Amino acid sequence: MFAIAGITFAKMLPADKKQKVFGIPNRLFFAIFGSAFCVFVEILLNQIGALTWDYPWWSARAPWLIFLFGYLHFFLISFWVFDMESIKRQLQVLGVIYSVDVLALLLFGVILGWI
């Protein structure tokens, strides 16, 4: 589910970027809704033993951390890229994101051996 959440929720977005849902800009509303939904699913999966958290600060006792740092920025960036006018610009932004990921893997995995 989490691998396709950005695509799934982006497909649910209204075509009109300026439309409001309950007085909130729709992109922000769906980012908040998607984040809350994913946190709810994570907590359920954890309770049945299908998902484990390795850090005490990343747990059901602090769902706001998972909400803010685990999902909210992910959905906001996903919607931002989805709304870009050109595929070229989307690919440029995705290239930057993937470059940061590759550099982090090299640094933390290969050089520092943390992964």
C-alpha cells in the first residue's frame, strides 16, 4: 500500500487546484487525510504484529511524528510534482530526489557502513 500511496492519492485530487474541501485547499486537505490514513494503517499493522518499529520515539505513542515526518511532507511533495505543468520539470525534480537518495545510500551505506 505504501509503495503506491502517492500515486493513489494523487489520482483522487480534484482537477481544479484552487478548489477547497471544508474550507481547506484541496491539496492540503488530501495530504492531511492521506497522512492520517497511513498512520492509522501503520498502527493497525503494528498491533497485529505485521509491522514493527525499531525506535521507541517512532511508535503509536507518538503518532504525530509519523504523521508529520513519515507522511505529510511525502504527500505534499507528491502532489506538488503531480501538479507540475511539464513532464520535463517533473523528471528534473524526481532526478534531484533520486540523486539525494543515491548520495545518502553511498554515504550511509558504503562509506559509513550504517546500512
